[in-house]
Amino acid sequence: MSENATDTVFEVFRQERKGQPFQHAGSVLAPDLRFAEIYAREQYGRRQESSALWLVRRDAIDELSDFPDEFDLKYRRVDGYSIKARLKEARERAGTQPS
Amino acid sequence: MEAEQVESRAAEFLEYLEAGGLVEAHDWMPDEYRARLRKFVEMHANSELMGVLPERDWILRAPTLQRKLALTAKIQDEVGHAQLLYRVVADLGKPRSACLDDLLAGRSKFHNVFHYPTRTWGDVGVIAWLVDAAAIVSQKALLKCSYAPYARIMKKICWEESFHILHGRDVVLALVTGTPAQFELVQEALDRWWGPLLQFHGTPIPASEDPMVRWRIKSQGNEAARQEFLDGYVPQILELGLELHDPKLRRNDEGVWEYTEPDWEELKAVVSGHGPASQERLDFRRRSRAEIEWIGRTVLAEAA
């Protein structure tokens, strides 16, 4: 269970059932993909708890984590639309009641 | 960073934690947080790794093939937990080989309950049922740990521990419904394990003074964990006709469990490597690490 200088971290993504999204499950440390597959199978699949696994070398992952919204572009979100007052006015004009 | 800046950043970090914030591996964290977290997860990993040895002794002596297979599966689970936890520690800056070096040199610790011998098959049942039950109380609280990679791994660990408790309870039930001699095996094992079990969650340091709780590494104080264990398991033990030989053990009118003060000196001595089986277990690990060293080399040569 000692690691070697050439060991690589593989991130493991797990799909619980067919059709479900793959979710990050953890990582394994292995000298190559073949061993990573064996370790991942034992760690995340031996109780039939996964329908599929993705193994990705950690250094192949490019993470983005800053999503600035300098201009507060509300029209892209539901909270950018406040229809209450206008709906009320439209109903009054039409002489209808809320359904 | 200037010392002053670090301090204000640490205060911000603490505020963030208090508001329920979660931390990822690459986030900035105060040195104290990283050090405490790493030491805690490392001890957890060591405990999973060392914790299989008392059970390993019984693989060949298990009474049936079914029990042999179940015990082997449980041991595989625990070693798997150690692997996952050492990954968490490695991402906090300490590689697995360094953790193993420290463990084998006696520089790091593992849980008190894994420093005792397993004398009979009754021990196997009591360990799998009650030691795992005590552990799962702590582990469930760790699902809310502020360090998210640890909390995520705990989900899988807790899921597997739930099988172990059932396996242990099944072993105990088979014995208490067997012959009087089999019943006595459980009672005798329980008598020996009760002390270590009550020590398991640690001294009753108030949660408000516990830095581990302040950093939200733990979400539960030691005494709260012990109370939860007693609340859940004393009734389950007594309903089988087993006895707990602590004259002070009772649930008082406020619903709080009272018990004879555990031997905290024993706990301290045991976890620092002076338990009845500490050195024998460490020797076993030292031997096996040396014996399997060639496998690593062979694998590496082939993979290169």
C-alpha cells in the first residue's frame, strides 16, 4: 500500500443507475490505468452499487470556479422577472379573477 | 502574507465555517485547520488499517464458511476505507508512505479498541456489532464535516458500516440463541470490551472548548457521541439477556446516561502504544510491509 514516485491519481466518477448523471466518487492512486481500473472496480463497484465508472487522470481535469456576474444579468434568471404587478393590472383591465 | 493578514483571513474562514461553509482541497485554509484535520483523518485511516488485524485472526477460525466469507468481506471493506482516507490525507499534503512510516514507528495513533486481543469468536461478534456501532455514531457526525472531501468519503464508509453492524448483530444473536456456553462467550467478551467501548469517544471535553468542534471538523462533542451510543445500544444489549456490570449505569430522569467514570489513564496509555496487543499488531504490519515490498517493485517495473 505504499505509493511509488510514478503513481498517478485517478479521479473516479460513478453512475448509480443507467441514465443517471456521473458523480464524483473519490480517487484512487495507481501506477497505470490497468491498476486504476482494478482499484476503482473494487472500491466503487463490488456491491453492484454502480452501473458505470469513469476514470480520469487528475492532471487532465481543468477546473473553472469563478463565474463573475459584473453586470448582474438578471434577465437570464427567473428572479429577473417580476410579473406580479403587471399581471394584476392586466386582470383588472380584462375584468377577470385569478384562476 | 503578513501575520496580521493571515489572522484576519483565519477569522473570515472561521466565520465562513460557522455559517455552514464547506471547504475543498484547493481552498485556502488556516494552518491550524489543515494540521488538525490531517491528524484526525490520518488517525481514522490508521484505525481502519489496524482495525482489521483483530478480525483477521479469526478468518481461519470462523465457525462456518458463510461466516468466513462475511468476515473476509468486512475486512476488505475496512482496508478499502483506509485507502480512501489515506487519499484524503495525501491531498492535504501528507503522502500515504509517510503515514505508514509514522504509524509503524509509533509516531501516530490508532483507535483504542484496536489495541486489545480477540480471545474468542464472541469477541468477533462484539467488535462487529458494538465497536462498529460506537464508530458509526462518530462517523455519522462526520457526514457534516466542514471539509467536504472527507464528508463525501464518509457517505460510502457509513453505507458499508451498516452491513458490518448487521453482520455483528447476527453473530451475537446466533450465539445468544445457542447453548449456554455460547451465550457465555458473548457475555465474557462483552465484559472485557465494555471498558474500552466507554472510553472510545474520548474524555468528556465540553463541545464549546473542543477545537475540533469549533472548526466543524467534528459536529458532535465526545460526551454527546457516548450518550447517543448508550441510548441506542444499552437497550439492545439488555433485551438479549446480557448483563452490563456497571453498578452506576442508568438513564436518569433527564434522559442522561450515568456510568462509572471510564479509566482515562488506560485510554491514554493504550493509544500511545501501550495496549495489550499494540506492539504485536504493529510488528505484524512492519513484517507484512517488508514482505510485500517486492510486489510494489514488480508492479512498478511492469507498469513503467
